[in-house]
Amino acid sequence: MNPFLTMLGMWAVTLASRYLGLSLGGVRLPPFWLAFLRFVPISVFAALVVPDIASAPDALRRAVAALLCALLIWRTRQLALGILGGFAGYWLLRWLGIG
């Protein structure tokens, strides 16, 4: 399949779902659903990242870098700092030949 058509389809689905969500702006969700929806982004992120970390040939190096990233984000509350720290940890371990 053409990559451009794939990206166009992904764009259309994303736009449609966001437009639908915005058009229902007057609907108030119960507190249970508001609390539930707070965990969706981290769940999706974990579902995307964890299989890649666990199945890679350098899984130990990736796991240590992911842990470093998570700790930095948790302590500083800054996503960019955590991502940069995770990358730096990964490349340092790779340079040292660990993992």
C-alpha cells in the first residue's frame, strides 16, 4: 500500500474522532469515567513501548534506559528531560558495551 494513502487514512480517522469528541462538548461525564480516562494515555504508551523493550536483542540496555526515563519524569515532572535522559542512558550503556 502507498505510505501516503496510509498516512492520509490515519489523518482522516484521527480528525473524525477528535471532531466527534469536540462536537459532544456539552456532555458531562460521571466522575468514574473522568478518573478512568486519566489512565488511558499511560496505558497506550505502555502497550506500545513494553513489547519493543522486552523483545529486543539489547533488552537489558533498553530496560535500564526506560527505567531511567521513568524516574526522571517522575522526579522532575518534565517529559522532555526524561526522554533526553533515557536516550543519554541508552547511548552511554551502548558506548560502555553493557547490555
